[in-house]
Amino acid sequence: MRKERVGKGREREILAVVLALAVLIPATSGRTADRADPDWPCIQRLMPELSAATVWDGPAIEGSLKSWQDRLAVRELVSRVAARRTTLDEAEKSISTFARTLEVDKEATLTAVFAGVFATINGDRAQLIAGIKRYARNQRLLADKIRGLTAEMEALRVKGTPESEARRQQLHEQWAWDTRIHDEREKSLKAVCDQPVLLEQRLFVLTRAIRAELSQ
């Protein structure tokens, strides 16, 4: 009898923790620096698109934004240096090497390179942001599911029948799995949110390299 009372007491403690967690989950999943967009879970302020003016003080790029892909050499360079698999050191060296091959039309060509880098990184960044928002929405849905499972387990515990207990055990297994997935995703959130920032840093470094070549 004493063993049964201890078991029941422990069960109530576990359920109390479960209920507390279910209340806290929306707070962690919903944290955002931009309350105007509930799908944005990152500390960083949401900027859906970058502005070229924030990094570029060289020649106008409006025309180049439409025509940079028409230049094979520019297109190949942009594809190489904008790719995240290319280290920044390698990218800067590629820009420097390319610039040394330009005997004429250097300003227009390097401006086209920047236009291509900007358009490519801005596009990649937009895709990342869309992915992060999907990530946040999925977390909210999973949190809702966990809260639903918690409420159902509590209701079944109150019934206290063998059938309800068996069903509660089934639900607990699902709850444990979903909670584990939710927590693992929460731990990964910082790394996920850092990805757009890393792209912004890449754009800044590549822009600086291009401007340095334009100045020579």
C-alpha cells in the first residue's frame, strides 16, 4: 500500500511538471524581436530584404541587377564566391584574380559582379528566412500538440480505469517523443537564426573586396 501511495505521489509530481512545461512551451517558441511577425522566432530583428545602399557606395547598380547574368565570366564568379561552401578567403582571392584580368570596362564589370553577389545572397537569405518561419510555425504546432496530449493524459488519469490508464501510457510515449523533438529543435534555434546573419557578413566581406579592386 505504501509503495502504491509513493507511486501515485510521484505520478502527480510528474504531471505537475508536464503541465508546467506545457504552459512554458509557447513562451520559448514564440520569442521574437519582431512582434509584428509572429512567425519570426529569432532574437535578431527581422529584415525581409537587404538594401544594396547599406553596403554599396560604388556606381549605380540598377542596370547591372538585370544584366549581370548575361556575362558568362561574371556569372561564374558570382556563383563561386556567393556560395556558402566557398570560404571567404577563397572568395576574396577569386575576386582579386578576376579583377586583374580586366583590361577594359573594369568599373562596369566589377559593378556587375557586385550586383550579382547582392542579388544571389539576397535571394538565398530570403529562402532562409522563409525556412526559419516554417520552422517556427512547426514548433508552435508541435507545442499545441504537446499541450493537447498533456490535457488528455490528465483527463484519463482522473478516470482511473484500467482502460484509461492503458490509453494514458500510449499517450505518454507520444508526449515524450514530441517533447524531445521540440526541445532538440529549440536547442538548434540559435544556429538556425544565425544563418541569415552569416550571409549578411559574407555580403559585407565580398562587397569590401570588390570596392577595393575598384579603387585600384
